[in-house]
Amino acid sequence: MIGHELGGRYEIIERIGGGGMALVYKAHDLLLGRNVAVKVLRQQFVHDEEFIRRFRREAQSAASLSHPNVVSIYDVGQEGEIHYIVMEYVEGHNLNEIIKERAPLQVDEAIRIASQICDALDHAHHNQIIHRDIKPHNILIGRNGRVKVTDFGIARAVTSTTITQTGSVVGSVHYFSPEHAKGVVTGEKSDLYSLGIVLYQMLTARLPFLGESPISVALKHLQEEFEEPREVNPLIPQSVENIILKSMRKNPQERYQSAKEMLHDLDTCLLPERRNEKKIDFTDLDDEDRTRVIPAIKPQHIGPSPVRSRPLPADDREEREEPAPSSGKQKNGWGRPALWISLTLVVLIALAGVVFYVNHTLTVPDVKVPNVLNKQVDEARKELEALGFEVPEPEKVYNPDVTAGVVFKQSREAGTEVKEGTSIQLTVGDVKPEVEIKDVKTLSFEAAVKTLVAQGFKEDNIKRNDQFSDATVNTVIQQDPGANAKVDTDSQVITLTVSKGQNEVKMPNLIGETQEKAIKKLAKAGFKSSPKIQEQESYTVEKGRVISQWPFDPDTPASPEAEIQITVSSGYPSDALKYTLNVPVAPVEPGKKTKVRIEYSDATTSGEKKALGTKTIQSTQVFPVNLVVAPNKEAYVKVYRDGQLFDTYPVSYEDVRNGSVPEIVLPDNSGSDQGSPGDNVDGNLDRNTNDHYENPPENPSGNQQENPNENQDGHP
């Protein structure tokens, strides 16, 4: 695989890891120019269609996660029999390596790592993704300390397909939840159990359950209790041990009910008031099927106990004896039963009176429960209380489909009959709870939008404001509202100020401009400060005009804060000499019209020729040519008649300085009737530059260029 271009895009650089199901390579994304991690399925799984289907589905689900503590999924693909996932490349170490090297970790470091893992799980659970394979090997720690959870999605396919394959999940069995070990459906609480084991291992440098085989370890998760963390490491605060004990309960109902609940405990467990809190106590839930011991019922006598008579003393008997009546009838045996019957009747009558009283005064009537759904809470309470129901303080719950203050649930179903005075709990809509905006500064604009959308904000409510700054282009430099502000995710508009790099302006062309005009052009272009001016002698640039500009060339981008330097001509050098050469020219034949053209080159022309123009003469004319000569360059004047070179007159620096320039004298037969200098037969100076002239040997290039600064008479 090394050197292979996977998918024609990812160049494999080196192998950086692997497990029972896949190998991980470092690769370079040729399209985006960044390093990525590529996970490639091992060959033994490439023909398992069910596994491939789940693998791709779960990988695509994991790609929907966008969280700072989750390794981002960039791409999923297939090349032949190679199935691969492209993900974010994190430079650093995995948590397993850190535990082996430094465990037990400091408490605050372990809590910081666990909090970031828990935050990632909370985000995943909200997106209906269960990791199912939380372990130190799948936790990456970047060089900046950022924790990244990886292997979302593939764990689900692995645990459902390869649990029985020897060696495939041996590393994970130490972090299985009891329900995972049973092979039943696992959920969010299974991830929290595994996180509790990771925290246990970070703080104690050991695993809670060890065994000779994966099966024995799985059985210990189901049946045995682990050694409590503080017994291994007494430096662990009680509040931290409580988190581990609660997250590792064998009964899922006794664990944290959500990652958010566990995250709250992790965020507050190191506060001074919590560190030495009371050890958490778990009371076993009642089990109706367990064996109970019921005490025996002892028999009791019902009614009064018989009274044993004892014989009275003889004296008493004698004193108590009554003489028998001498006459009359003897008493019969109905006296005592009649008394008991009378008493019984009295009691029955009293009881009947009590029953009558209860039926007519104490019996609670039945009342039909009304339907108060979709009513305002105050109206609903009044209606229920008017019927004799007790209405405790309503429970407020946010429901996106219910207006705040409107009843959407009642504890007693409408239409049922209950006793008057029954308590009915109402649940009413509440305003949407505000969310703390995460800090997205320093993130790219796209990453910031994903983070905010994952929090519940609407993408349409996220506005972009580009500004110049020294920060990297497309990086968020400011957010409004600021980080940690509590706002409504449905209505809040968030403005992200994004850097568009340093402010740049277009550098104008200042060459040849006057100093005053150059300064005005710089100010108009947006430069903040006046340019720095320096002067330089020049033969070719007129005094007061710009020779050069620095440090930016014309039409290139420049910073408006930059200092611009321009060089302005101070005129000819001090050793330059000016000389006027009078050049007489005669027509080809006296009285015949002849076109005359005079060209010259001197120190101001830089090797090029300048022309005075074309004139038509019929008699000899004298043309003054103003020249500038320098020590290292002679001047030349060339005369053309009817397009043919007539003569060349050199003027040297030494001759001008010594006043020994020879005067030009025409032969006597060169013409007649010399006219005054500058006389023009047709009265006009012909500037027709389309005339063709033979190039003199002294200038083989044949360049012809008029000086735009020439005077009308051709003088410089």
C-alpha cells in the first residue's frame, strides 16, 4: 500500500496503526494538499456483504458528526476490493500509550480527558450514534492537548459480526458493559460504562477486571465486583470515585441516565465543596421474584379469656350464703342472656347510625376528569379546582410544538371518574431553553458553521462578515453574540467576522509623473502615509519627474500601511554640457524642392535617435540642433535629403568643453541663395513620422522615437 494513490487522490505515506478489523495509514490528500488518516478493511472482511453494508452505513452516519472532540470523517470509498474510510489526521498519541507511559495520571488531567470524551459521546448520542467500543486505543490526544474520539460507526459492525472470532475483540472485552457481554442490545449507558472503566484505568493504572480469556473477563463484568478506586489510589477524591462507581454499575438503571448528566458531574467534581462529599450509596431495587422470609403468624384467642373460679374460704361462703326464700316462685335462667341481647341490639343500632353518617356525610363523590389539553394553564387550573381537584404547581417542559403556557399533558386521562380531591398534575409548554454559544474563534468559517448547527442553530441565521486582519484568511476572528452567551437557537442571528487577510491596494504607476502628481495618486490609491522622496541626477528624465518607485512595482498588490519611496530627477548632472550645433542644409539642386530630415542622439537619448521633423526647402537653410553631451558619450547629428543620408556630424564632449567644435561649411556648389535659418518654403513643420529613412551604420537597430518633451521647433 505504501506509495499507492488510493482512489486516485490519497497517496499512502506510511502505516501508523491497525487492529483486528482494519489497518490505518497516514496519507496525503493530493486534491486539498493536506495529510489524512486512511482506514482500510482487512482482506478477510472484504467478501462479507452484510459487514460491508453495515460498515459503510455506520461510517456515513459517523461522518454526520461535527464536534471538536470527534475525529472528522472526510470520505468513504472503495477501490476494487479495498474498502476505506478517510478521516482527520491527528498528530499526537493515543490514550493507551499515555496510560502505559505515565499512569496513574494526575486527577485533574484524567478528569479533563474524561470530560472531553463525555462531551463527544453526548454529541454522538444526540445524533443517535452509539460508539460501543470506547477504550484508550480509540482516544487520540493531539499535541495541543485536544482529545479526539475515533472509530465511530465501525465498532457497531464489528461487535455484531465478529464477537466470536478469536482475537478480533480481545482488546475491547476489558471495556465491555455487562449488557454488551450478554449479547443484548446496547445503548447510551453502555458507552458511559466503558468511559467509567477508562477513567478507572487512568487513575489507577490497572483494569477493573482481568482474566485468562475474553470469556472469563466478560463473566466478571456480569458477576463480580471490582476493587474500588480509592483502595488502589488513595489520592483520588471521593467525588471522583463516586463518578466511577455510578458509571460502572451493573444495572443500567443505576448508572448515569445520559452523557450530559455524567458531563455535569465531571465538570463539578473537583470543586472544593465536592471533593470530600459523602460516598455514594446504592440501594438494591426491590425484586418481586426474589425469595422472601415471612415470619410465622402466632394464633391469638378471639374474645375474652375464660375466668377460672376458685373456691371461696369457708367463712366467706357462710357470710355470702343467703337464706332461701320462704315463699314465691324461683328465678328462671333468662336474666343474663336477655342482658347480653339488649347490649348487642344497642351496639348494632349504634353501628347502623355510624354507617348512615358515613354514607351521608363522609363519602367522597366520584367526579369525571375534564379535558384541559390545549388550554392556558390558568384557565385549566381554575376549571379543575372548581370541580374539587387538587392541582399542584404545573410542570414546565419545552415542547417545540406547544406554545409556552399551554397544557399539553394531564396526569389523569380525560373522561375517567376519580374521587373528588384527587391530585392532577399538569404539564405545560415552556419557552425554549437557551443554549450557551460555543467559542468558534480561530476555526475556519465552515467548521464554525458546522459547530453551531450541531448546537441547534439554524444555518440561515449564521451571517458572515469579512474584514481585513492579520489572521489567516477564512478564519473566524470575532463572533456576535460572544462565546458562552445564552441564546435561543431558533431565533438568534449569529454574526461571524471572518478574516480576509491583510488589506491590500493596487500600486499605481508613478514613473514619469511629477512629484506633486505622484503624491496625489498614492493618496487616492489608499496609502496612509506620504511617500519618502529622494532626488537623483538624470540625463533622460526631466527635472521634477519620478525616475523610480519602491518597494512595489506598478499594478501589484500592496499594503496601505507600507512606506513608499520615490526617486525624483534633480536634472542633468553637474558635468553635463549643452551645445547648439547649427547645421546648414542645401537642396539637391538649387531651386528644386528637397525634403530634409535631421536626426540626432546625445546623452538624453540613451542610444536612441530623435528627429527634428521633415522640411521642404528650395534653398540652403541652417537648422540649430540643441545637444547635451556627457564625458562618456558623444553626440551625433544626421542629415537626410529626400530620404537619403546626406552627412553625419559628431560632437564630442572634449570639443564642447574646449570650444573647439568645428563649424559646418557647405561646398560652394551645394546650393545657392541661402535662406535665413529656419526658413520654410511651405511655412509648416512637417512631423509626418511615416516617412522612411535609411538607417545609418552607426545605429543598426533603426529605432526611431520622438521625444514627447520636444518643443515645436524640434529642440529638446
